Amino acid sequence: MHETVLATNALTKRYGRRNVVDGVNLTVRRGDIYGFLGPNGAGKTTTLRMVTGLISPSSGGISLLGQNPTRSSRAIMRQIGCLIEGPAFYPHLSGAQNLCLMQTLKGIGHDEKEISELLDLVNLSKTGHQAVERYSLGMKQRLGIAMALLARPRLLVLDEPTNGLDPEGFREIRALLRHLVSDRGITVLLSSHLLHEVEQVASRVGVIREGRLLIEASVEELRHQSQRGLEVSVDRAAAAADLIRERTKLPVEQVNGCTLVVRGKAHAAQICALLVRNDHNVSRLVERESSLEEIFFNLTGGAAHA
Amino acid sequence: MLRAISAEVQKWRRTWFLLVTIGATLMAPLLVCIAFLIMGRTPEWSQVFGQGMTFSILMIGPLTVTLIGGQLIASEYQYDTWKLSLTAPVPRWMVYVAKWIVGFVWIMALSVLVVAGNLAVGLLLGATGQLEVWLWLKFFLLGGLGMSVMLPVYHLVTLISRNFFVTSGFGIITTFTGIFIINSKYAAIYPQSSILVMLATMTGQPMRPDMIGTWPIWIGIELGIALVALLASTLYMQKADYR
């Protein structure tokens, strides 16, 4: 039985007549790296702002670590670390001083050892005592993650944490998230509009579009749901497609004049034999399955890189 | 509450705006010094402090309070740092009240500073007469108390407008209204001018002798404004969405 760290129940946020978030039911389980995916403006950040108490829901409920995080009882927030819509700091203070300030706000007292460890963890130990106004965007993102990790939270809520990072920065953040889950037992809720970023690190994903959660599943389940098929390179693709449809009753998509894809449980040898027997020249036959990107593309209506 | 106040103090150390408020506060004694140097006569201690009080409470003080009140809130919007305080395990009302306390204490500290500044000017000019430092300190602290009435008003304006420009415009208008109104029959009911009317009466040089005896009304208006603005700002912080 998985312990639920975060659950939302028909969570809705309305601005005027528009439902920016519309009845979202998220379930984040302990140990998950939950990828919260959706195009820009889909409602990801609004959802995360409600989860972290920055805005109040119009209707619906939130359960954080089994409690209802109302604004009057905020003790639960000590167990949540978050980085919402980009990092924010007091620019005249150093990275270490910003961390110290947050330690005070979190009520954990000044702990120089924790600050050193966190700066080390995010590769800022050499620059941690410089004023934040001199930091690059990548350094600020990493400091933001360090700040979210103060007081060893049980849930880490990261909204687009790799925005503005180069590929090396992407790789570092991915490695850090894996480390946090495996070594520290932290659960991560990670929002992103970059599928490939989430695909490589997430164990479960939720896809949101126009405020509605379209699907919530493990990455494995999602892959399993994906349609398998045979990609066939053949002369006279249109005739070959008609032939396969007629004889096998399987759905066939013609990609172009010499390529087609046979969906469903197509047997490669049978399809090849059928085509050869009917004087088609088969130059290539490959088994393939839809990538997560294609699934995401279909779900979000064409916003795979939203 | 203590940790919210402590965090607030940590935020503002080494900021430019603290230095600006110190510099602005010391402008009043500096103006007194320049005025007496131009006149070319040796002032009495009561003149040094009296003139210093006029400059401080009627013009420089209100502008400084505008800066403190506005900047404490506006910089959180400017740096996008509300989300740090508002996602911490501290109630929202406490985050705001901590800001109010820090602002209030800073205004009172600046009131002491301006007394020290006037003292330095008096010594520099070789002021004559009886020096009653404690009495003037009491008056300036009362002045600081009176001026801090507007602190939650500036907070509220900044919370709603979400920037310092609106607050600074509002502060300039209210300050100059106070200067224009000081000699009118409405002087006692306008927060910034009523402080000076009250203090002038206390120092034995009443600006409006006809208004003596109506102090409870003045103080009631002052406290009413402060309490309503404080309550409104706290409620706004508690209820508003941070977007």
C-alpha cells in the first residue's frame, strides 16, 4: 500500500468566469518523482500555488501528508520544500544568508552545518558567500533547490526547476533529484512543460491541459498503454496498406508514399510474407511503439513541447 | 512571532533603504544648521529643537515614513520574495505584523537619531539657554509615535497597488497636504499636521490655542486611522492570493 503524500480532491481555481484549474485530482505517493506535465497556461503553476498555500482554491480540497493545510494552521509547511515559478531571493544577501533567513522562518534556528551541506549538494560551496545579485540564473536555480531542501522536507514541490539551465544543468538537476529520492526518501512533485526532462526522471506523471487533469499514471503504465506497431518501408505504400487492411483487418496508417505503419498485434513475418507474395518490394520492416512524446502530443492536442 | 521579526531584521540589514532613511532623518538637523548659519546668529537650544521638530514632523518625517512603510512591502513584490515568507510555516498575519513592528521600531530609532542630530547642531552652533534633552527626547518620541500612525496606511496602499510608485505619490500628496493645512482650522484633524499642533501645544508654544481641550478627538482620530489601517492590512495579507 502506497502512502499518499499529496492528494487533491476536485481542486478548482476560478478567475472570473474562467476555471484556470478545473476539478483536478492529483495523487502523489511517497517516493514518487511525480512529473506534472502540461503546456504553458495549462494550470500547473496555479495548482502548485494552491498546494503550497500561496493562493486559496475556489473549491475542492488538498491533503498534504494527511492534513489539510489551511492558512491558520501552517505547521505542515515545515515538511514541504518548494520552488514556485522561479527562484526568489534577497539579492543584497549572500546565498548562505538567504538560507539562514529561511532557516529562521522555518523555525529551525541557525544551522551552519546544514547550510554548508546544502551549498555543497548544489555545487555552490565556493560561491555561497557572494551576494545573490551576482549569481547566474543556473546558480539561482540551484540555490532555490537548496532553499527548498532546508529542514529536510518530506515533499519537494518544484515548478519548472530547469528553466534557463543548459544541458549540463539539466543533467545535474536530474541526478540531484534521483539522489534526493533514493538517499533522503524525499517525494518530488516536479512540474514541467518539457516532456523529455520529466520522462528521464519521473516515476509517475500527470498531464494537465486547460485546467483539467487528462491522465495520471506511472511512466511504465503509460508506455504499456502506448500503441505498438510495425513500420514498413515498401514500394506502392497505398496499395500495400489496402492489402494489409483487407487481409488482416488491422488498422494501417500511410505515412508517405513508401512508408506505412501497421497498428495492433501485427506479426512482422506474416506481414512481410503477405507483401512479398503480392509482389511488393519490402525494403525495411521495424517494430516500434509510440514514444511518450507522441502520447503527450495526442493528449495535449499537439503541444508536445508546450 | 519572534522568528518572523528576526527574519524581517535579517532581510533588511545592509540594504540601501536603511541608509537612505538615516540620511533623510539627519536632513532636518542639517536644515536647522544651515538656517541659523545663514541668519548668522547663535540660537537657543529650544529654537534648535523646535525648528528641528517642525522640519522633522511636518516634512522629512512623513516622507521617511512613506519610504519605510512602502519599501518594507514593495521590495517583497520587487524581488518576488513574498513566496518565501508565505510558504513558510508562519501564519500570514504574523508575517505582516512582524513587518509593522520592525517599521515602527525603526521609526522610533530614527526619532532618537534626530534628537542626537539636533544636539550635535546645537553644540556646533554654540546654542545658549537651558538644554532639556530628556524633555525634547520625549517630544520627538511622541512625534515618532504620531508619524507611525501612517505606517499601516502606507503598507495597505502598497499591498493593494503592489508597487512603491503609487505609495510614494500618495506619501508626497499626504505630506504636502499636511504642510498646506497646518495653518488652517482643519490642522488638528489631519494626521500629519495634528502631531505638530499637539507637540507645539505641549512645548508651551501653541500653534492653535483655540484647539486646546480637543485633544481626545485628535488622538481618537489618529488611533482610529492607525487601527483601521493595521486591521485592513492584516486582513488583506491573510486573505489575498499571491499571484
